[in-house]
Amino acid sequence: MKVLLTGADGYIGAIMGPKLIEAGHDVTGIDTGYYRRGWLFDDGRTRPRVVSKDLRRIEASDLEGFDAVVHLSELSNDPIGENDPGLTMDINHKGSVALATKARAAGVKRFIYASSCSTYGAGGDEMRTEESELAPQTAYAKCKILVERDVRDLTDETFTPVFMRNATAYGASPRQRFDIVLNNLAGFAHTIREIRMTSDGSPWRPIVHIDDICQAMLCALKAPRDAVAGESFNVGADSENYRIREIAEIVAKTFPGCALTIGDSGGDTRSYRVSFAKIREHMPDFETSWTAERGARQLRAMFEWIGLTREMFEAEPYTRLREIKHLRATNQIDPTLYWTTPGTV
């Protein structure tokens, strides 16, 4: 297929682009470029050409000739979403629906959308399925639900949207993130020999390696239309539902000699366990290859290879909200997160 990958310069995009190429697809990337300062290591893989363009400024003409869009490009987590909920709605909800509408008008056949299991929100101990009631706790999660609802309505014989509700991601990427749970705990363990938990560790969270997220999207691109059209799929494995403290304990075993500190319950109400049976029924080629234990070992090996320091771990580009605040403070982006015009001499 000829595939347009949005968010090609992001955490998942830096892995997804090479995987699409390796699978034989003709790939073009598009990315606004907020996080390009952060390149933690080089993996020597071939990446697609990337066009610099804001999601909100993509036109139907940019989409002509593509068979599929893999859409990763949104403001990427709960802290950014809560920083400015209204702006998050404009970009993540309205921007993504507009992109899908333009893609359909341009003749794109398949639209793969990176949704999130965070839509289940305060889900408790019961296993959540794609049919379960949704309980979003943040603007980020609410946007995911709205995009699924509105883009699903565009489904017809020629346009096939597929919604991938990814569990919380982890794993090594050149465009690394340290603001997601396993990566964050592993970074603390390596750099300060302490595993810091900001909560009591009781909430449930399903996690999934970025390689497995990419594999699910590759399967969604080639799956029979009738199996996936307008459908939402939880992406992960039943065995990879953990309480946060269990993730911390896995990290502690992988980085021996670290002190483990537990916080209080705090005000975070997000807690959900998720069933991943549906994706395997509809896309039997999909299988996860990673566990939390293997992922922690991968991170340790990568940290040792590059000599990860505390300064590198805490650098702004690897924590999404910090980098957005840096770009705002230095007037590189305006209050609506559009790039400003560089000063002239």
C-alpha cells in the first residue's frame, strides 16, 4: 500500500515508519515536529521521508493517492490534555475528525486510528471489553471517544476506519518517552538507583510494547474489510494487566539494588483492566511478543549501551508536557501550539 503515517517523528512513529517500510509499503511521514530535539540513540533503520506540517493544516490534496492513513499524530497524553483541555479538543478531536473526513474525500480506503484504553478510565477490577461502558477521566481520553464516534459515522463501502485502543505503551525508541509508567520507573532506577512511585500503586493498568502496537496496526492494514470496518480493538494481552506496584516490582528485579518508594493514593481515579480477546478473533495474525519483564530488560540494555545519565533522563524532549512548555516559553510556538515565524536579522 501507499501509506501516510502521521506522527512519524514521534515515540511510536519512529518505530512504525521502519516497520511499514520493512513490510513492503510505500510510506510518507507527516509530523509537526514538536519533539525532534529528542533523539536518544540511533538504531540504523530506514525511515520514511517526513513532511513538516501541523495536523490542523493537512488538506485533502496532501492525502490524494494514498491507500491508507495510519494516524498517530495528536497531543500525546493526559498531562498535556489537562494542561489546556479546550486546545486538546481542537487538536485531538476536531483535528482528527477533519483529517479522516478529508482522507475519505481524497479516496483513502483505510484509516487506522491510534485510540487508547484510557477511555475506560475508572474501570475498577472488572475486565473491560470493547462493549463495556466508557468512563474517561481526562480530556485526552474524552477526545479519543469522540473521534471514534464521529469517524465511525464515516464508514462506508469505500472508507474503512479502524480504532486501535492501545494499552499504555512502553519500550525503547530513538524518539524516547520517559513520561509513561514502565519507561519512567526504569529511568529512575538506572539514573538515581531509586524507583519513585507517585501513587500507592494500587490502580490497574494494561501495558503494551510499542513493537506490539505497530504489529497490531500492520495487521489492521491488511485484515479483511468485514473483520475491521468501524470496529474498536483493545491492543495488548490479558497477561499484561498489572497493578502499578507490580510494574515497579518488575523494574526493581531488573535493576537490583534500587530503593522502592511508594506514594499515597492521590487523586488519580484512572484504574482499568482490559480484555484483549476481540483483536485476536478478528485479526488472528496478531500476537504480542513482549512482556513487562522483557521490556524492562530491553530498557536496561539500552540505558547501559548509551550511558544514560540523569541529565539525559530528565531532558525536556523526552517528557511531552515539559517540551511543549519549553517551546512556549521560548516563543517557538504560540498559545495555540502553532509554530511561530523565526526571527530575522
